[in-house]
Amino acid sequence: MMYKANGNHCLTINSLSSTVKNVQYAVRGKVVIRAAELEKELKNGVSKPFERVIRANIGDCHATGQKPITFLRQVMAICAYPDLLEISDFPQDAKEKAKELLNACGGGSVGAYTDSAGLDIVRKHIAEFIKNRDAGISCDPDNIFLTTGASGGIKIMMKMLLNDPNLKPAGFMIPIPQYPLYSATISEYNAEKIGYYLDEDNNWGLSIDELERSYQESLNRCQPKAICIINPGNPTGQVLSLENMQQIVKWAYDKRLFILADEVYQDNVYAEGMKFHSFKKVAAELGYPYSQIEIASFYSTSKGFMGECGARAGYFEVVNMDEDVKAELKKLSSAQLCSSVLGQVCMDTIVNPPKPGEPSYELFIKEKQGVLNSLKEKAQLVTELLNKIDGIKCNPVQGAMYAFPQITIPPKAIQHAKENGMEPDMFYCLELINQTGICVVPGSGFHQRPGTYHFRTTILPPTDQIKSLLSKFEKFHVSFLKEWS
């Protein structure tokens, strides 16, 4: 029998901390819950005006049909089941890679714990990957921490930046729109959100004047500690220019802010003339004093060309961190024991892939470029198709994996939604899934300028499904405008 204190539960919704109740995570919110309900109803034979639910709510690449990269899975499979080393079907370079990683594991098994920051050999390969990416700027493996996805690293770094309870709460500058992990973690940590608006009329650009406005307005309620920047953007899909990044680094340095650089989509740049630049490289090339700014940069196996979301593997690099503070970071990391060792294996295959002349190289490059070329085509297709629909405005998807179109919602529908205690775009998205089976995320879950309404959709489904999805969406949108005008 469950123990109850004085006949009542010890933990009730009334005694639950508001820091928990205030957490909102839109990409798995009401619309997604409704999607699961509809899938069960369809499975049980309940008649619907659609045959299946189309999940365009989350950047889950393999769930939408992307095939795994062969080399990654071969190495992971061998590490999970070393007897496969005796199988002739596996290429020699995959076997050698697996042997190298297994030899680095306790007892030669991925079932053993690793150092809290990750396997030394993987951290070494990550440091080499970063150095090559950043045109030779040095990277110390001791500054690398492997984590459970990028989100695990983001949360631990935000925790490091918190203030003591007797001081003003720590403030985190986050973009609006933003990825809900940030606002959820700020609520969980009882910190303060400092939202800076991206400029939708300027391809979601980032204005220094807007950063200054949001910073100054926050000073009476918190101590700004860090600026979070997502580049390429999620949910907005923009890619920052080098000049803009230089301005941001200089401004953040002057304000003594720690830069939290969410760079998990660095492989996903599609727009002509656009290029990914890391904040570490930008700061280093600006020279002293800006090269001294403190940065944590995050990367993940979940995005890019690999899409290994279920591997739950990520890393972050700290730049210019005080050595005493880094010792405390290592202590805090040790409480997590270690990240998934198979995830670390997956990360190693990404940062240290097959090289020219090795047996797996040609297939690896073919699969990698195939994924990235397909995403580039779909980014253009989604933008074009959305902008053909009356009442929809969508900026170009320059990078990442999402479109974030602005939608026109008639005043009558806005009033109806508010009378029923929900945001207008939540009402819109619930109507969309109930009538078409299309699951997207309302823009209010990412925050947005007051009076504007959006939704986020992925560009991940196969091209034929995207065309079908947007055809259904257009019919719904036209019908919705007619019904509520």
C-alpha cells in the first residue's frame, strides 16, 4: 500500500514547487499529446478525415524516414556486440575504429562507466575536429565535456551561471522566438528570462539595439549573466553573418556576459552565400580583448546529417573558463557519472569519420551529402510552397531543420481561443491536427512578438510527404479563414 501522510499524499499539486509547474516544453505539449491520442484512435478503427498523423513537430530525423549513416551504425553495432568483429561483412576501418574505442573502455565494454567528461580518446578527436573546423585555432581536450545530448550540456552550464539565493536572480538573455529548452530551464532554476526579439522583417536578424534594450530593461529584476544564441536558428532557421557575430561578441564582452553558443545545426546551412562561423573562431579572430570572452559551445549527434537523436549524445567546449571554475564544473559533471557510452561512440564516428582511401569513405560521403542536399532542396521547397498560400508569410529557411511561418488568424478565432483559455495559435494548431492529422508546434510555445502568430514545422519528411502535407495544410488554412472571418 502506498504510504500517505495523515491520509493525504505527501506530494500534492499544491505542495509541488512552482519552479516545476511553471516549466513548459511546447515541442511535446498539447498538440503532441493530441497527436498520440489520434494515433491510438486510428489504430482502434475510429474514423477520421485522414489516414495517419503526420508528425512535423520535432526534429526527429529518423522518425520521419531518414536512413541511418551506415558507418556510424556499423561502429556502434560492433561496440555493442564485439563478436561482430569476426563477421566479414563489416569493413575493416569500421572494425579498427570499434577496436580503438573498445580498448579505451573499462573492461573493453561500452557497458562500463567512463570518466565523467567522457572517454579521453573521444575528447581528443573532438578537439581535433574543432581545430580543423576553426582553421587551426587550438582546442584543448580538457575543455571538452561529453553530455546526454546538447541539452544536458546546456542545462549544466546554465546551472553554473546561477546566483546564490541571497542575490538577485541570474538573468539569461534568450532569443524570441527561442527553443523551449531555454525558457523551461530558466523556470526550473528559478532564474530570470531576458527575451530579445529577432527581427522577422529582416530574415530574423539580430539587432544590437534590441540586445541593449532587453538588457537595460532587465537590470531592475535580475543580474544578466549570459546571452544564449542559437545559430543556425531554431525555430527560425536563420544563419548569422560574420559581421553580425562580431558585433555580438563585442557587445557581450562589454557587458561581461558569458556566451552560450547553441551550434548544434552547424552542418545545416543551405542558403547561397551563407556560411557557419563558430563564436569561438569569431572571438579569436577579433583579437584582444574580445578573444578573452568566455564561451560554451554546444554540439549534438541529433542534428546535422546524422540525425541520431536516440543516441542522446552531445558535447560542449568551454573557452577561457577560469581554472578554479572549471574544477567546479568537473565536480558538478561527476554527479551525472557519465553520458551514454554508445552515444560517445556515435559522436566519435562523426568527429573522426572515414578518411579518403579508407574502405568506408565513399559510401560515407555519398550518404552524408545525400542527406544535406535533400534538406537543402526541402528548405527551398517548404519556403516556396508556404509563401504561395494567402495569409501565410515565411522567411527563407537558411539553415537548421524548420520553417516558422507567420499565420493570419481572424479576430473572431482569436476571441474564441481566448474565451477558451488558450493562445490563438494553439487553437489553430489543434484545429489543424483534428482536421488533417498534421502535427506542428504553435509559435506561442517558442514565444513571439505580441499580436503575431506562427507555427513551427520541420522540413524533414520526404519530399512527396512535404508536398502532400502542405497541400492539406493549404486547404485547411483557406477553410479556417472562411469559417472564422
